[in-house]
Amino acid sequence: FKNLFGYYFYNHLITKKPTKKIADPLKFNKTVQRHFEDSINEINDRTELLYLEKSLLELKSNNCTVFLYNSPKTDFYNSNIPEKFKNRLYQLYNKKNKSYFVLDYHNFQSSNLSIFRNADHLNYNGEKMMSEILYKDIKEFTEK
């Protein structure tokens, strides 16, 4: 755990040059269309869920601790996710006898556009903030 986060902090946050990029709300609709209105995504979605479930079973058989992470997204993005996608996600979250921990931050500071570089990705400042929170939360889960 410590080595993984050390690697991430050093290679992603410390060596990465901070940028001042802030999300442009005028481009948010294009992101939502690309993610949810493309018919190919429907096919891939079912396939990806099957692979995820198979991967989770394999990880469980190898005694791995698994965390599913739902990253912060803007209010616009969250309010435009189709219900079928939300339902699939919550089915996964609420599955009985699940062998993973869920870290759901999709609403984390979702109205604070200064931490986003687009509708569904954090900028450098947001990544840095979220990394500190993730480190603390994962540490709490693993120490129980």
C-alpha cells in the first residue's frame, strides 16, 4: 500500500508540472455525448461489466484487496448520466457478498469547477487534493 502510493505521488503528482487548466462548461455537453450517446458504448458497457466481474473473482481468489473508485465529476456530468448507467453502477455497489471496497466520490466538490480540467477529470489541484483523501481513506480501510 505504502509503495503504491509513494510511486503514485512521486511519478504523478510531484514530477508532474502543475497546470492552471480549469474546466470550460461550454465543452461539457460534448463529453456527455461522447460517453453516453454513442451506440458502441452500449455494447462495450455490457462486455466491460462481464470482464470486471471476472477480474474481481480472480483478484478475490488471489486474496487481493480491491477498491472500486468512482472519481469526482462536475454537477453537469453527474446530472446527465443516463439512469441505466447509474443503475448498473449502484447494482455493483450494493451487491451482496461483494469482495471489494467502494470509494465513491462522484459528487466530491462537483460544483467547484476550479478543480476540474473538463467535465469528468480533475486538474492538477484537484488530483492533488483527491490523492490525499484517497490515501487517508484507503489507509483506514486497510487498517480495519
